[in-house]
Amino acid sequence: MTETDVREVTGPRTFRNSTALVDNADPVWQAAADNGLINIAVDHESNNRLVVPATGHAFANMCSCSYLGLNRHPAVLDGVVKAVRDTGTIELMTSTTRIRPTIQLQLEEELGDLFGAHILLSTTCSTVTAGLLPLLASGHLAPGGPRVMIFDRYCHFSMSYVKATCAQESLVLTSGHNDIDFIADACRKYPSVAYIADGAYSMGGSAALEQLLELQDRYGLYLYLDDSHSLSIMGERGEGFVRSRTAPGPLTTIVTSLGKGFGSGGGLAMLHSAKQVELLARHGGPLGWSQNLSVPTIGAALGSAAIHRSPELGELQARLLANLAHFDELLPTPLSGNGLPVRRIDVGDAERAVRLSSELYQRGYYSSAVFFPIVPRGQAGLRVMIRSDMEHDELTTFAGHVTDLLAADPS
């Protein structure tokens, strides 16, 4: 094939460019692999201690998203066992649109009552996004016809991944991070607009929710917010950053993962009406053809939901806040004091981030190096996830190692 032939068959690459992605990112991924930082097989002694059986190397996991430690909670584990024993199966193995096990219906009702919303469950949060956003773009999820889709520059990859599909239905734009002026200008220019972003961002920080709600009131802006990194850790019932401040409505959808702070698995959308749930189940692509949640996952979620109704949830949330305050005092970052569990230590250079992560791993701490396309070029660093089940002494020792390594490896 000649160079001319390649040009003729190459797509427009308007919303994705796999060649640029692989060419820029894969050398850094390879450096991470060469330093033993990916594909690590471990035995799980606790959230704070993982062991590589082949070498005996033990390390603390500083990047677990189980912010309240519920993935090891006895009530969650008991929920798994009870669900399997009560149903006598692992999974129905049928499209969720066609047939649902009653235990999944029980979970939908439980979560609906817990979070005050109509609940659509799916195998992952990414599946929810892939099924829902094209129908939002086409104008089927809410009145107003096809909507201009504004994706925040920093929105999670699972949402950006659907840009090309949405562009088959409507105009797709990308805004600067939390760029309220850009969004407001689009609302004045176009009759129907949706904004797609994180509530609490996977790399730290949060949406400018108060200003977004003002735009919604003024212009009818549709808000689609992925709040996976704040579920369980905020709100009286663990409803998360966004849901504790606003409810799902005709112009608001909240999606979230149950596989982080909630301690189980699967994803869900908090929706305004049963009609929306029905539409998405029938026409939401992977929402319809994907199978039901596995029974162990449902059981774990039911066990976690019970904790969310108990005083223990508030105790775990308070412990997490205390750990965050302790870490922020030891190792201040621009995200200090925001009440969310993600901290990022920016170092700029991707190779430096990999070196620091490798040194920390050798010292018994796994903190993931993040680099393009996870973060923009030139903003590589270490991502640290603070949890309620961490000990203050562990955080103190870890922060000391980071401080020493940064001093020994200046930019």
C-alpha cells in the first residue's frame, strides 16, 4: 500500500486518533512495564498489604479506589455468600432487557430508595455511558431535540471515548476544564445543550456544580455527571458529591460506579423517571445486550447498602476525612482540603513519574505513575488514593519517602 493509499483510507480523526495515542503513550507504558509497575500478580492480604507470591515482595496499595474499605467488610462478604446460596447460581446469563433475576430487582429498589432516584443498573459505569450518551445527543432522553454535546477537556476517558458516536447524532464540542464561560456561550448560541463531565474527577478536583446549576436554570443545560469517585464518601447515605447537592431531574443524570467507594461492582445511572429507564433498556445498545449483574456482585451491593443505612457509614466517612487532613498536612498539594480522596503529586516529566513510582514500589508502596493520555502532556505525576482504612503511621512513612525521592530526583 502506498502513502497515497494510506491517506485515502485514513479516517478524519476528528474525535480520536489511535496512532497519535499509541505513538505518544506506549513508550511510557513500556517504561512502566520495564520497571515492573504494570501486570503485577498479587495475593491480597488486605487493602494495605499486597504480596507478590513469586518474589515475596510486599507493598502497601496507595491507589485502591475502595475509599471506605468496604470491599473487605464482613457484611459485604456475607452478602455475596447469602446471595449465591439463596439463588443457587452465579449468574442468569441472559440479556438484562429480556429477563432479570428478582434479586437484581431487589437491588434496584434498594438503591432507588437509598439515593432517591430511578435506578438503571449495568455491568459497568462505562457501559452506562456508552448506552446513554448517544441517546442524549439524539434528543431521545429529554425534550428539546438533538443536543450540542460539550465534553469537559478532563472528563473521564470512558466518556470521551463516546465522542465519535455522539458526533453521528449531533454537534460535539470540547470545553476547557470547568470553563463556565465557554458553556454559557454555547447555551446562548444553541437551543439545546448538554455538558458531560465528572462530578468528582479521577485525577482530583470536582465540577463547578453551583455555576452549572445556574446555567441549567437559565438556559435548560442538561448535566451528565459521572460521580464514581465520590459515591459513598459524601452524603448522609453516601449519595456522593453531586447527588448530595442536587437530584436527578428532567435535565440531570448522575452515573456512578459501585466498584469504588461502594465496595461491590457494576455501574448505575440515577435517572428522573421510569420512562427514561425503559428507553435506555430498550435502545441503549450495550445497556440492552449486556448481561445482568452477577449474583455475587448483587449480593455484595446489598450488603454494602445495609452499611450505608447504618451509623457505621458516618464513622468511616469521618475516618477518611481525618486521613485526608493528615496526608494534606504531611504532603500539601493543590487538591489539599477539598474533601475528596484523590491526590496528585505533579512532577511534569513522564519518565520522572515512572522513576519515582518505581522507587516507591521498591520501598514498599505502590503509587501509580500517571501520564498522557491519562493526564495532559507535561503534567505527569503520581496519583495517590486516600482511604479510611489506612493508618496514620503508614501515611506518615509514605509521605516521608515521597519527600525524600522528590529531593533526590529534582526536575
